[in-house]
Amino acid sequence: MMHTLIALLRPRTLPLAIAVICLGNALAYAQGDWQANIFIFSLLTALSLQMLSNVANDYGDGIRGTDNYRDSSSPTRLTGSGAVSLSSMRLYIVALVLLSIALGGYLISISVKGQGQILLFTALGALSIAAAIFYTVGRYAYGYAGLGEAAVFLFFGIIGVLGSYALQQEHIRLIQLLPAAAIGLLCAAVLNVNNLRDIDSDKQAGKFTLAVRLGFYRAKQFHALLLIGACLLLLIFSLCTDWKSALWLLLFPALRQHGKRVLQTQTPRLIAVELKSIVGLCLGISLLLSIGILFSNL
């Protein structure tokens, strides 16, 4: 039972939530007036939302029959395989929604001042829960319309990084959009690798991800653009702030090799090995960037 539950939560994707919250809090810490309890509950809330998204994704693809078309390169999905009943899946989703509401509500109570800010962060929290669920669930699931990467960029990048920063600090600086957008692009690259791997089965199932819409060759080019865009944004940020924030460049060779391997891969199923690579690179770049920011004069 425990093994099944852990598989359902997809722990290999959770580093993305950690990357986002660590970066937002590093930016806040560099400005002073940082609180550890806000950081902890920001991280717990983000992890809860990530797990909700993972479970809802498994459920949504399962009830649509999308997972019936998966080959051996894709991980086994528990709803589609029948390993977990639909009623149990719905129960898990409700439990994670309630957990996210509880964590998010407490986070707002200890960090946000003023009715306007309370309403704003409550709305962002509700929107985040809705986005986590309706990626694959519902008649108008946006993941089936090729909008997944855009949503990941928005929620893992702009809202995730700047939102966690704003919970610690009142004023957002324009320069902070650069690292937020960069991490958003790297997180979008994670989803793109996932969709490149599943491009054939998704097409058969009628799941028109961005990779399906672009085609395998152009989706690989899009992946390269995501990586290049992230690097350019981070480079501009480092040039405009402090050289210590360029610590992320230590992983640039590995990121370049990852991009090269993706471009050279000719078979979708063989691209599966790059998923672990890009998740690790996203976390590593975020942590190195965060460490550099902590020692920078921002």
C-alpha cells in the first residue's frame, strides 16, 4: 500500500517545487527580513500542490484511457493499470486539496498583512489548486490542448518564485522577474521532455500536447529554445546584479550536453532517460543560483 502511494505521488518530480521555493526565498533573504517558518510552510504548500497535480494527472489520464496507449518507456500509471480504484483516487485528490488549503491558509495567516493581500494570495492559491487538477481532469483539461508548458512557466516560474518572495517581502523588484522566468522555462523543459517521450501515445489517445502539435523534430527545437532562454535570462540577471549569482554556470556544461542529447535523439522512447537529467539540472541550477544570491550584494 505504501509503495503504491509513494509511486502515485511521483517523488521524482518533487524537486521542482523545492527549486522554486528555494529560489524565491533566496531572493527574499538577500533583501533582509526573512522568516524561516514562512519558508517552511511555503515549501510544504508547494509540495502539497505538486503532489495534488501528480495524483490528479494520473487520475485524469486514467479515466480518459490515455494510459492505455503508453509503451514501456513510460512509467506505469496506477489509475490506468487498475492498481488503484477510481474511488480511492478521488479520495486522494480530495485529501490533497484539503491539505493544500490547510497549509496555504496557515501560510497566508502568518505572512500576509492587509485585506487586499489576503484576497490576492487566496485567489492565487485557489487558482493553483484548480490548475493542479484541471491539467488532465475535466472536459476542457488544458493539458490536452497544448497549454501545459505555459501553465508550468506561469505557476512554477512567475507565481511560484515571485509569490514565495512576496510572502517574505512586500515589494517585488523588476530584476527578480529574470530568475523567476528562467526557472519557469526550465520547469517547462521538464514537461516538454515528458511530452516528447509520450508523443506517439499521446497522439493516438487524442492528447494534443504542445509536442504533439509541434511534431517531434520541432518539439526538440522548442526544448533547445527553452534551455537557451533560461540561460540568457540568468546570464542577464548575473550581469545586472553580482558575479556570485553566476554560480549556476557550473552546471552549464551539463545543461548543454543534455540539450545536445535531446536534439540528437531520433526515437521518442529513448528520450525518457533525459527526464531525470533535466529535473536534476533544474534543481541544481536553482540551488546554485540561490546560494550565489545569498552571498551577493543585491
